[in-house]
Amino acid sequence: MDPCDLIWKNGEFVPWDDAKVHVLSHGLHYGTGVFEGIRAYETERGPAIFRSWEHFDRLQKSAELYYLQLPYSAEELRLATHELMRRNKQASCYIRPLAFRGYGEMGLYANAAPVDVIVATWPWGAYLGDESAGRGIRAKVSSWRRISPAGAIPHAKASGSYLNSILAKTESANAGYDEAILLDERGFVCEGSGENIFVVRDGEILTPPHVASILDGINRKSVIQVARDLGYTVVERDIARAELYLAEEVFMTGTAAEMVPVREIDDHEIGGPGEVTRHVQAKFVDALHGRADEYLEWLDFVDVAAVDSAKGRDGAAIGAEEIESTDETIGRITPAA
């Protein structure tokens, strides 16, 4: 991980190395946290965060599902992210908002433990490798099933839930594959360890429905809309495991991975990136980078004109002790009432 100058933490911009938590923080012990993965892209019109409103709204909803009262509104966190990118001088980056129960109380029911919130940004390349978007990846159906809605909340992007994904990802990596595919508790195709999945059969694009324990991916929604706008039929339905091997094409979508073809599953060759995948992928990438006018509403442009005002006279990033004295337009964000 390449460190940046600053991280936003509980309303203040602090130096990267000073963004610390107590070892007895509740979230560290029990996984009581929710997070988002967001990307900002460099475009001809300046830096733009992809569908930031939807991401911060989902963060808020995930928190509500796990009884975490966020002390900041979605809009406050969005604006804090803008300012963080300006101060870190980033034209593109990965963005990680995280809300978790902090230090103050231990035990499973610990409502007195405060909810801490951070936003970090850093440069992060292709999650599944530099060649993944072009060449495609090899995947393995995991022996681990996706968490059941009878025991947790798959629709929430919760920290503790990702132990399930880590088991599947580790298993696939140790076996020499790039990614894992999880089945739901019924045995139907669910998703990757960190991506939603799409299958092309008989000219239709299929993707598992919400009842298959998927995370309602924002890139998933975007690709569904792009595909339909291009004239493809997209069907949300249960998908049998064998349909993966019989598919004409398979691809995955996610913020970190973006959109990647799957060329092989369980040593069954799918045939490489196909025509449908390439067609949708090209338009989706254009949307990410601001080259598709019809999807410009998805982009949250960051005004970088103020970046110099967030710098010291020597050009170095302002430290936390200096931030409190800067003008109010770039000062602290106070918790929502």
C-alpha cells in the first residue's frame, strides 16, 4: 500500500501515520463495522468519484442494518472525501470509508462504544492484476458457501462478513486461481469473493438475484443499465453451477476489480473474453472515465482548484495541528445532529 499525506478521521484531517485506534476497540474484536469501496477516476473534466452518492447511501444503510448510529451524514462524508482528495492532491484513487465501534465498552452488546468514522484514499491498481481486464481470470468454485441471510445480512457491506470472502479467496489463491466463486446456501451461484458475477447464455446476460445472498453491487447496477442500453436482455435469476461451465461468456464486476472477463472456471475453459463482454466493458470503462455523456450523472466531479489552499507555504501537506486554524471552508466537519 502506498501511503498518502492525510486520512480523514472523526471530522479531522490527520497525518497518515497518526490515524490510529486503541487495541481494545470493539470493531477489532468483533468485526462491528461497515465500509465502502469507491474509486475516483481522472477524466478530461477533472477528478471524478464514481457514483459517490450511492456508495455513501449504502454505507449509511449498512450501518442502520447493524444498529450503528453514524455521527456524520452521507453528504458530510462525501464532502470530506472531496477535501481529502484535494489535500492529498489526487486525480484518481481508491476510497475507503469505514465506520466501526471504537474503544469504550467490550462485550457483544456494547451500544456505549462510540462509532468512529474514517475515510482513507490511496492509489490502487487493478485488484485482480494488470492483465485481468484484457486477458481474463481463472476462477474456482469455492467449497465455502456464501453467508446465509438466516445468520447474517448479505446485503450489508459489513466488516465481519468478509471473513467468509477471505476463506474463499485464500482457498482459491492457494489452489493457483485468481478468484473464487461462492454458491449460496441452496447451491446456486452467488458471487465472487469481492465481485458480482454475470453469465452469458444464448445471447442473454444472466446474473444472480437478490435472494441469492448477493451484495447489491453498485458496479453491478451500472453494468446492468449499460448492457440494457446497448440492447442486451439482462435477466436476474438463479443460476446453476453447471451453467458456469456451459456459458458462452462469464464476467465479474466490482469497484476494486472494475469489470473483468472470466476465461476459465474449475479448469473448464470458457473461451476467453467474448463479444458481449467486450462490448459492455468498453462502454462501462468509458462511463467510468467520463467519456460517455449519457452516464455523466454517475460522476461526482471534485473541484481541484482549492488544492493549493490546503497546502503549507512550502507545499507540504498541512498537519492535523494546523488544520484547526485554516478557514472554515476546509476546516473540520462536525457530527450530524
